[in-house]
Amino acid sequence: MRFIRFIIAALAATACMHANPANAQTEVSGKYLITYRVYCIPTATFNVEPGSVGGYVNDVNLGVNNAALQFNMVLADFNAAKLKVSFTGFNEAGNVMLTQITGAYPSNSGSPFQESAATGKTGYSTTPTSLTIGNQTFHALFGQVDKNSVANYITFQGIFADQNGDSCSEQGEAARQ
């Protein structure tokens, strides 16, 4: 029994040595592989025309994003001295639903998934519980913090409105290289 208590105490002490206190400033510095996802919920509009049997739908508009979904992977280089981050990688984006209207006024909407390059440079900052990249602030958890207060692992998420006013959720992970 004494041995089990010793093991539990040793594990707790090890966890404390690797944990970052909630009030400690964590730095993000160096190169990180980042994967993140973005999902936007559109506002659907249905135009109903009156008819002899209660009406019919003659138009469906799922908004500009039509439930946009993005998958991204980038290599980001965080410069802690300048609080700048540059990144390069790939973005896959498309719509969750592709619509097709048949009948007198046929139309299609939505985009299948397409891949594109993702590159850029912007500012960033951190607090003990957040990561801000550009003008987007995320709730963040920083893990495997080293003796210099640099996080080796980050998980982040946030909710925001896109340029069309649609509600979006973004979440991701970053691993220091």
C-alpha cells in the first residue's frame, strides 16, 4: 500500500512539473504543425408561391456559404519577439450540401470541395487561456509547456460570425516541431 501511495505522489509531482499554472503567461514560439476545421451554418431562405393546393416552393437560397466546411493544415512559424506568425499549407473547402432545383426554373447552388494553397502572415498574442491570431480570438489550452513557458501543444476553438453574418465554429490543434 505504501508503494502505491509513493507511485501516486510521484505521478502527481510529475504532472505538476509539466502543467502550466492558470495565471502563468504561456508563449507560442517556433514552428508548429496546425490542423483546424471551420464550419459555418447558413441561413436558409425558402420562397413560397401561393397556389391552388396551398403553395409551392419556387426558390431555395442557402446563403453565400451554404454550410461552408473547411479543413486546413499549415506549417506556422511564430516569432515571439515580433508577435508575428507566417504560415504555409493547404485548405480544402466546400459546401456541406449541394442543391438542385428542378422544374420551370432549374438552378444549382453550392460548391464541391476544392483544394487551394493557404499562405499568409499576421500578428498573434496569447493570454493564459486564449490565443489570438489576426483579429480572431480563440479559447485555448496550452500543453506540454517547457521550462521557458513555451507550449509544445495547443488546442483552440472559437465561435464567430463570418462576412455574411453566418454563425461559424473554428477549432484546431497545434504541435510544436
